[in-house]
Amino acid sequence: MTVPISWLLLQRHLSLKLLTNRSASTQPVTFAQATELTDPTPWLSGGELVLTTGLALVGASTGDYTEYIDRLAAAEVSALGFGTGLSHEAVPPDLLTAAENRGLPVLEVPFTTPFAAVTRAVMTRLSQQEYESVLRAAEVQTRITRVALRGGVSAIVRELAAATKTSVAFVGDRLTAVHPTNHKALIAEVRAVAATTRDPNAPASISQSTPERTLTLSPVGVSGSWHGYLAMAGTGPLNNIDRVLLGHAVSLLTLELEKPVRLRAERTRLNSMAFGLLLDGRIPDDNVPSYLDEAGDTNGFVRVVHVRGSALSSVLREFDNALARAGRPIFAQVDSTALTVLLRGTDTVETAKTFLAQLSPSEAKAVRAGISTAHRLLDAPRALIQARAAANLTTATERIIEFDALTGSTILASEPAREALVALAANTIPILTEHDQAHGTSLTVSLRAYLEANGQWESAAAELGVHRHTLRGRITRIEELLRCDLGQARVRAELLLSLLAWESR
């Protein structure tokens, strides 16, 4: 907030008179400071109206006046108010000449006008401006809120730009808006700046300033659910009111963008319950909920994807994001060991791979997935059996397998064969899992990696991320516990099949 010198000259009760060139009186006043020091600059911050009676300048030479004016100009004061009638009957002509040369406005303050009256006038006007700006901000907040109810994100951006006289853009993953509309380059700039943030999961405000321009980015969203950045580009730094309006717009955008997120989360919860009933066979043929129809394709067929691993929350997130982008609901069941997702019958294993393409390399390495063939909706339990069988036969090089591709492995899809293998595994696998739990070892996963690698030490050790000598030690311990010779191919084949069947129970 500032007070123009022209406004001070209009205050008749102050009787101020401008003695220098009026064209130089463009610098607004931010404060009024009375001082008789010949060098008050250590106590000035710029923008002040310095008030003095010239007491310390009595008998000063032309050079003294010049040095005094130079110091004030260097401190970037807005004007000098010189009180007459006490130590000086008039403002010294040499001081006026020095002020004219430096473009520093000089006001004559008559003896009848106390400096306190000038200070009070400045401070009162600043307070009035502060109050007026608060009122304006309140009016704009109300207006932005009103347009948000009718026009959504674009209306909020447009109203904020108009109120702050800046360029404003919202930039999200799936939604952008900018005003003025011909400033689309701002969208690309915001994306470039946002890409430099250190933690995309917890974005912070970003500000970039040059003498000609300031760009401010504020994250929109709540912890764990970020929607993008609201950016404001202007010719100078943001003032307090602009910051208030920016914060209000961020809040409105968060509410606007969280509504579909919350609605989808609630719908996903209901879908999960219905999917669970479907897999348990508790939905009768004549009473299938209509919203389950969205899970199938146009012919009512579905596929089941069964995922195992240690990155299930990330997998669920990627499935949800991919389906949301396609305008589709998600039907999923998740626990500590597996994730099951219902897809359309027209989806393929390539569709599932595309959905999971955004996983990090470490996350992708930590999951295995199987996808069933197309089934009628009410046959989802049978599809789950296929998906589990396919997931059990994944390898380090093929982590997502379709049941149709299990040539030579259909024995695990046979219920009687699987029951026999589970019975066989009951006498071996628990010995290893109990040892792992008791001693903090990794014998079970080491056995599977070794068996899948067909007894090849180097490839199995690489899959586990350990040295081959470490793996040799583990295999030796497994042979001792199970009393078998893993050097025999028949033993390895039997253990691998029983282990896969055991995991698919």
C-alpha cells in the first residue's frame, strides 16, 4: 500500500506545497519519517517521506546540501518534506537545486502544520487502503466462489486472472485451463517448472522472479491426492491480496477436483464388495446388480487378473488411474498377498501390461500377474482359478501371463492334479517357511528362484540379487532340511510343481 504525493498535496489541512518539478513526483510514499540527522539512511528502507526542519543544516554549504540530497536519493526515499518557519524561513535554494538535479521531490511543510499531522495523514490513508483491499478481496472471493459453482475450473482461473490482472493457468495431468486464453505458452512453462520439483508426491509452492516478471506455482490437492499446479504470472511480485486470492482459488480448485475423486473412491468401495460376492458365488443368476454390467464387455464377458508381489498398492493405483482415464470403474479385491482385478472380456494381456507400464522398474520386478480367458460374468470364480494358475507360472522374464499361453503347464489348472501337488507340498514347503519365520532367512523364495532357473546358479542369484555363493549356501541348507538332492532334475521338477500348487491354494 502506498500514498501518492499528489494525494498529499490535495489534503488542504496540511497546506503542503511542492517546490520541485511536478513530473518528478511519481514515487509513491510508503511511510512518513521525521528526522534531523544529516545521514538518516541507516534507518531508511526506501519509499519514505523524510520530514526535517533542517536544524542540522543551518549554515550548511552548497556541497553539504548536495551530499545530504545524494544520500536520500541513494536510499530511494520518495520525497523530502522540509519544515519552514523554525530553523529556516524558507527552503534553501541550494537544497532545491540539488534535489532537482537528483529528481527528488521537495515539499514545503509550513510552521503551522505539525510533522505528526503529516505522518498521521499518511498512516491513515495506508490503513484505509488496507481496509479497502480487504473488502475488495472479500468481494472477489465471493465472486470466485459463485462462478466456481457454475463454471468449475475454467471459471475459477478466469475470475482469478481478471481480479489480479495477471495471467493464470491450472495445469494437471488430465485437465488444463488458462486465462487469457491466448497465453497457452504458460501451460508448457508451468509443466517445465513443475518437472523440477524434488518430490512429486509432496509438491511445494514454487516462485521464480526476474525484474520484469514473477511466476508463482501453488500445488492443488490434499496429501496423497495432488491434482496439479495453479500458476500466476505477473509483472511484479505478488502483493498480500493477490496471495489471499491465490490461496482461495487453490482451495476452491481442490474442492472442485476432489469431488469426483471422493465419488470414485466410494463407488470403488461398493464395487469391491460386489466383486467379493461375485467371486464367492453368492450372486444368483436372476439377481445380478445392474452396475456389475459395467465390468463386462458388450457381450457380458469378463477376465480376471490376479497379481502377487510386494508392490500391490502401486499396482492397484496404476490399474485405477488407467481405468479412470478410460472412463471406466474399477472392480478389485486386495489383501496382503494378492490383488484381483476384474477387466472386460475384450481386454487382453497387452491391455494389462499397458495399464502397468507406469510402474517403476523395482515395482515391476516385484509383481507377478496372471490373466484368465474371457468368461461370463457369473463365471468369475472359474476365471479366478485360471488367473491364479497363470500367475503361478510367471518367470523372471515373463511376469504377466495369460492362461491361454500355458502350453505344457495345464496340469496346474486341473483341480485333482493341483490337490495332489498341494498334498505333496504340505510335507516340504511348511518346513522352509517355518525356518524362514524362525530365523529370518529367505529359503522359500530362494528355492523358487533356483527351481525356475532350472538349477542355473548365475541366473537364480541375479534374480534374487545375491551372490551365487550365498545362494549355494541356502540351497545346501534346503537340501539338509528337506533331505533331498536338488541336483536331480526329477526332484527339482516335483518340487517346482508342488511349490506352484501350494502358492495357488
